[in-house]
Amino acid sequence: MTKTKLEVIEQYFETFNGGYFRTMLDLLDDNVVHDTNLLQGEQGKKAYEAFLNRQNECYQERIHDIVIMTNDQSSNAAAEYYVTGTYKKTEPGQPPARGQVYTIRCGSFFEFNGDKISRVTTYYNLQEWLDKVR
């Protein structure tokens, strides 16, 4: 049975929260494009996996209070949510990690190629995050 785009996005966040990165990667198109505040246009599952591994090494995060929206054609989706995390290891180019706890609001935008996520663009207020971890 084919999942709806809404179900795919729900599973994306559930697998992130559970640390099931292999399952999360299975939701992505092989040529997925990934953009964030700090990364522009990384492409492919290997790059996304490397990003997840870096994130997991430096942060312990949980996504909650998720609101997911899709268009009528279900070719695009967006989600607004909160991330509560602990900054556990200094990420290069960022302030020193000392176990700081933070909660920030984020937004992600998704495109699909068939039933796979082909683009993930995630934004958050970087200055807010910096203020919370300094």
C-alpha cells in the first residue's frame, strides 16, 4: 500500500526521534537535495547520511509539536515544529558545547519524486539558537 505524503513526513520525523537513521534514509530519493541555514545544496543520500551522523555526534535532539501541511496535489509539504536538544559536542565553527539545553522553532519544506522525499529544506532562527547556547 502506498503511503500518503503526510504519512511519509510523519514517518520521517518519527524515525528521526527514534534514531532510526537507516529507515529515515529509506524515505529519501537517491538524489535528495538538502538545504539548511548552514548547508546549501548538499545532494544525495550519502551526503544526507553524513549530515545525520554529524548532527547525532554533536546534538541530542527531539522534534515535537509538529504541524504538517501538504498541497492539494501532495507534491509538496511543509512542517512547523519545535526542536528540544542538548548541545553535547562542539560543532566546528560553532560556540563550545557544554551540555547546553535549547528549544527552538523550525520549519521544513519537502518535495517528492513519486513516494520518496526529493528535497528537504530546513530553516530556524540561527541567532536564537546561538543566544541559547552561548
